[in-house]
Amino acid sequence: MKEAELDWHICSRARLSRDPRFDGKFFIGVNGSGVYCRPICPAPTAKEKNCRYFATAAGAAEAGYRPCLRCRPECAPGTPAWLGTSATVARALRLIEERGLDDDGIEGLAERLGVGGRHLRRLFLKHLGASPSAVAQTRRAHFAKKLIDETRLSMTQVAIAAGFGSVRRFNAAIARTYHRTPTQIRATARGSKSLPQNEYVFVLRFRPPFAWQELLTLLRRTAIPGVEAVSGNDYRRTISLNGGNGRIHVSLDEKQPALRARISFRDPRGLFQIVERIRRMFDLNADWSAIEQTLGGESLLSPRLRAVPGMRVPGCWDGFELTVQTIVTANANGKGAAALAQLVQAYGRPLGGEEELSHLFPDARTLAAADLSVCGIGGDRARAVCTLAEAVSDGRVSFDTGMDAAPLLTQLRHLASLSERAAEYISMRALREPDAFPASAHNLPAEFESLAALKQRAECWRPWRAYAAVYLTSGADDASSLPDSNHWPRTARAGRSAGMENASNPAYQ
């Protein structure tokens, strides 16, 4: 949305009430002071005649406003990329969120999206009020500010991690954006605690409510032994990115609506991508008010939403990893968890220092040449994994966040013989499609006699069917806990029959 398309009545009420549900959904430019703020800014309330409203921080920056140092717009929750934009802009935003504008610039971004550079600029100006380069520049500056405030990295390291080509460009961008030098900003920042070398802690905000324990329950059911661990109030896993490896530890911040992400990674250049992946994994950009508005009036779903408000759709660290997991645990006669653990032990790269998180998940090139029979994986499953791994390693298949979901899922179904439900499941978790609907005749809610009836009912839940699916299969009528559900593919269950194992995984249903 452009500035003119925002409803200033709604924005004004949200600003005056400092309603956290609108945090990050728009920004307020204040004439006189020349800053732009979040709706929750604690500064004295400006008069309405002195305010302008912008759908994006980049739009406010393009209009000549600078970020407020009190409310820190760089800490605002993100806005879902699909909200109020064309499909092309949404995909472009996901690519920029993942890695900014790389060496190919706007023309390279447009080529990946299948449009011309001039057309992409026009779309950005129409929907966001700022060009792609302005959006990327604002994100770089915001992330650099976050690094200055929340880490002890040197300014040279901050410049590299935030994606600036040189320290000179970094200094100029920060001075232009904040009207202060990086050193002046750090002097007024709250001191961060001393951390071991190559470790960083980031505060990642979300819009409440947020059903954290319920999300952990869903992630626990699919945790890969040796790679992921969920215990108590936190989630941990090993990570690999751009040739580097490390670990992340994510927990709920008890003092504010945010998660605390502790990242152990040697190369600070990967921090931007890691932080964005964590945000997607935990669905931190979800707009609960919009979801509730669509689903809350539905008689089947409203009791569930009232019992456990703020359910999120769990994402994943890597789309290839999730797809392999889905294939391996399908039709495994109760042995899917053991086979997946053996796969990790046999072909994953070992990491020292922590017994529970001992390995990285095997990469595509390794699995393309692997003999999966040593892991107890044979037949169609082994062929599907190797075929998929070959396609990913040679570039025929990519889980890039900017990919159009439909052709990618068609490829996956063809290569790995995945069912429609498996494709929707991967779309929901790996591609972050909010309208994906991994329904199956094997796991129908009691209210429906057929899968066709469920899908027909679900039409009125668009574009949030993924959230409806989570509620329908989580047993969220009882707010105390989420019972096990056969809807999710699970990897760590003992003593279950082959029938239960097959029913729990969507890959071939």
C-alpha cells in the first residue's frame, strides 16, 4: 500500500492508543522533528495535523524522515510480504528479506522474478511507495543499527554484516539515515552483555498474542534427532549457511513481546540471513488481528481461537531438509524416526561441543551420491531422496524464498511422487504460504464426513487456511495443552503401529 491507500482514521486511532497489534504495519512521519516512528512510540503524542502515515519504513525514508531513536523502527515486527501487494512484489520482498540486493542489483532481482527492471520499480512505487533499492537500503541501515545497538561487533564488521560494500558507504548511509555517526549511536546504546567470540543475541519482536508453548509442541513433533532439540521454553538446532556452520538457540523473552535468538556463527556476514530465517521459522511477521478477523467469526474455529489465541504456523530452517524429512518418514512402517537419525549420523557433517546437537543435516550434493540402504531407507523413498538431491545440487530445483510456489510444488510432486497433501505441507512450512491447506482424508476433523466437504468449508478461510489447519489438527479447544495429532509427520515416537506412522506423514497420502 502507498501512503494514500492507508486509512488515516485507523492509523490515527492506533497511534493515539499505542496499540501493539499495529506495530510494524505502518509508520508515522512527524513534521517538525523530522522523524518517523512506530505506533507504539513512547514519545509525547504529536498533533494529528503534524503526522503523515506510511505503509513502509522505506516510504517514510523516501519522504525525507529519519528513524526515531526512541522507538527504534528497525525493531518493529515485519509485515507479511503478501499483504496488500502484488504476487511479484511479495516474491521480491522475500528475496530482499533473505539477502538484500546482491551484486546483480535491481536488474538481477527483476530477472529472477521474470519481469523487467522498470516494471519492477513501477510495482514497488505503486504498492510500497519506494523503489526496490530504497527498500533494500532501508533494511540494510536498520539491520546495521540493530547490530550497533545489540552486538559488540566492530564498525568494520557491522558494515560487512549489514551488506554495505565498504565502511565508507556504511558511514555515509548511517549518517544520512540517522543524522548521527555509527560511533555516536553506539555511545548512546544500552550496553550488551559480553558474549563469547562469534556469539550474538538478537531481540526479535512480534505482534501479540503469541502461543509460544503450542508452537514448541508442533516443532517438537518434527524435531530431527542430532539436528534439532526442543525442551522446556526453548528451541535449538544446528545451522549451515554459505559454507559456514553454527547453532541457534531461541527462547521467549519474558519481559516484552519478543523472542531472544542466540546465534553461534563464525562469519558475521551471515547474520542478516540467519535472523530473517529465524523470523520465518517462528512466523514472527504474522498479523494476528487480520487472521482473527477472517477465522474468528467461523463457528467451527472461533472456540479454538478463543482457547488458544495467537497460534503460529511453524516454518523450517531449510526447504530441502524438510522435504527429505517428509519423504524419509513416509510409509516407514514405524521406523521413520530411526531411519532419519541414521541418515543424519551417516551423512551429516559432525559438529563438536554439544552432544544433543551433534550434526548438520546432510546437504543435497552428499545425499545425491549416498547409499541410503545403510540407513534403512530403500525402494521408492531412497529413489525419491536421491532424485530430489540431484535436482537441488545441479540447480534444477531451488527452495529460494522468491520462487513461485506453484511450479516448485509441481516439480516436487513429479520428482518425488509426493501427494497433494505433502505438497501443501511443504508449501505451508518451507515456502511460508499462509493459504496452504495440507488436508487429508486420513485425518478429517470429526465435523466432516469427507475431504471434499472440508475443502469446501475451507474456502471461506482464505487467505489464512494454513492457520485454520493448525487449529483444526492441534486440538486447541483445550487451552491447557496441545495433544498429539496424526496430522503432523513426527520423528520421535516409540511404540506406534505402522498404521499410525503412515497416517502421521503426508508424503504419500
